[in-house]
Amino acid sequence: MRSVEAAPGSVASLFDERGRFLGRAFYSDRSQISVRMVTNEDVPVDRAFLRKRLLSAAEFRKRVVKDSEVFRLIYGEADGIPSLIVDRYGDYLVMQNLCQSVERLKPVLVELLVELFEPVGILERNDPKVRLLEGLEQRVSVLHGSVPEEVVASEGGIQFIYDLHRGQKTGAFLDQRENHAAAAEYASGEILDCFSYHGGFALSAAARATRVEAVDLSAAAVTAARRNQRLNGIENVTFREANSFNVLKQYDEEDRRFDAVILDPPAFAKNRDSIPAAQRGYKEINLRALKILRPGGYLVTCSCSHHLSEALFLQIVAEAAIDARRNVVVVERRTQSRDHPILLTVPETHYLKCLILRVL
Ligand code: SAH
């Protein structure tokens, strides 16, 4: 940028070197991302403008969200309001304002969310670390109405207890919602769900399975998953606290067999430098998982690393299949749920990969 005449957090007009208007953008004086494009048109980014974008986002959700009281209503750039996240959990909304401008627009955004969606409460989950890069403080507070410690809402016919104040992200991994339902279609017999968090995959698959074993390293996640299980009266799932790497290794060595294995680890590649180590991690768990599958069994394997492309993920899993001496077909190549849209021109927004594979 040649010159800046804009206040931090303002909506600035952008001009090229010859003074031609390029559009309007959110301006940040702290972040490496100093401008975030909002519109190419010479129009004010005011209440009416934001109202239109919120309504358009909601309209799209009506089309693509089925059978769920829980979904992402606004997904930043992909809904034309960069750095704004709004998730719906039944009667409640959770908001994240991740740049200076959407922080400054918070009062009008809250007003609009109340007017358009009539939530019982709105919580700001403004505790992500990226806020610090914007010079914004981390905080969690109720912005409208009231938000209880726990909210119960249903996702694909299963009730979940959400801790909006403290749960990961805004309370759940909403990006996996459609994959929970997709994976359940292939469920049968004995299933192993590694990295199970609150039981999204395990509980969705339970109805079609004989038995599901689910493991997570976090004691809190296991406790939450068990409560979700009881709430739904599901009996054939066992959640336990364990390291998935160890469990997979042990079952491989003991020749235990499963009809389906689900792998949904946290992002192993947090940045470009960690790609090689991440590759080894993904290879290890996918290799073990393929080895413990019965013939005809399914592997549901995910990677949510932004820095690892789908092509590379497919290659890693292919190498695992070769090493495991398994013939594998790709049944589905999936991604994040449609309420987390991918921007065509920003490949990094395609961050979640979910492959459904079948071992011959
Ligand atoms: N499958 C879940 C989301 C999983 S998020 C869903 O669809 O909702 C990743 C989970 O992996 C977290 O709950 C984290 O506690 C867990 N985790 C991280 N490292 C682990 C490990 N080595 N073994 C088992 N669980 C682990």
C-alpha cells in the first residue's frame, strides 16, 4: 500500500495508483492483513448493507441446512462480511468479531441479529488468539438477553449439550455436521471413533452399529460425550480417555478388527513448517486404521489442516494403503459442511478434508 488515510477499524475506500476506485474494505492498522475487501461497489457499508448480507447468508442456510438446530449462520469472507462468525445453537447465537472493523460494528451487528433472528441470547466468544494480532482484547460476554451455562439442541436427530461459554471454537465442530450424517450411512458392526470430542461421529453412527468404541485424550471431552450419550439413551457406545495413536497401535499389534474406523484429529499442520511432521502423523494413524479394518470395512478420515491440500492428503492416505497392503476405493471426497462455504478464489478456505474409503 502506498498511502493510508483511514482510522483503525474503519471501512475504507480503496484506490489504485491512478486514483481509480477499487472498492470498500475493512482496515486494520495492526494485522498483517491490513485490508479485507467488503465490496467492489461504491456504496456505504452501513446498517442497510449489513442487513442485506446477513439476510442473504440466512437465506442460503435455509436451503442447505436440514435436520439441525445448530449451524454456522455467518462465515466471514464467504458471506461477504470478513472476520465475522455467527453460529446458531437453537435459540442462541454465538458471535466472533475477529478484526478491528467488525469489532467496531459490533453494536449494529447485535441490533441486526436481534431484529432478524430473534435469539433468546447472544454470546460473544471473542477469546480466539487472532484477536491479539488485531490489538483487540480476548473476552467472552453476553451481548443480548441471557445465555445459560448449557444449551441443548439437536443435530441430525441427536441431542447435544453445548457449552457455548467454554467449549472448543464456539462450542462445537459445526464444520463436521454433514460428515457425521454421511459417515453414519456406512456404519455397521464394530466401529472405532478416534478423536471423538463430544461424540459427533460415534453417536450418529450408533444406531446402525453393533458397538462403537470412542477415544479422546481429553477427560472433559469424554465426560461431555458420555452425558450426550445418556441424554439420547444410546447404550452401545463406550467413550474412554486415551491417546488414539496408542490405541491404534495396540489394536494393530493385537490383530483386533473393526468394520469402520473414524479419524478426526486436530490440525497436525498448524503452519507450513510443520507439514512434514504432520504428514508423518497422518500417515501413522491412517496406516494403522487401514490395517485393523475388516474386508469391506470403511475408513472415514479427516484433516482440518489449512496448510495441507486435499491432493497431499490423498497422497498420504494412498501411501498408507500401499504400506498396509490394502486395496482401497474412494467412496466419497467430502469437505466442511455447506454452511462453511469455500471461496472459489481462496483455496485455503477449503480446509476440511473428509475422505470415506472402503477396503476391498
Ligand atoms: N470428531 C469430533 C471433533 C474432534 S476434534 C467431532 O466431529 O465433533 C479433535 C479431538 O481430538 C479433540 O477432542 C481433542 O481432545 C482430541 N485429541 C487430540 N489429540 C488426541 C490424541 N492423541 N488422542 C486422542 N484424542 C486426541
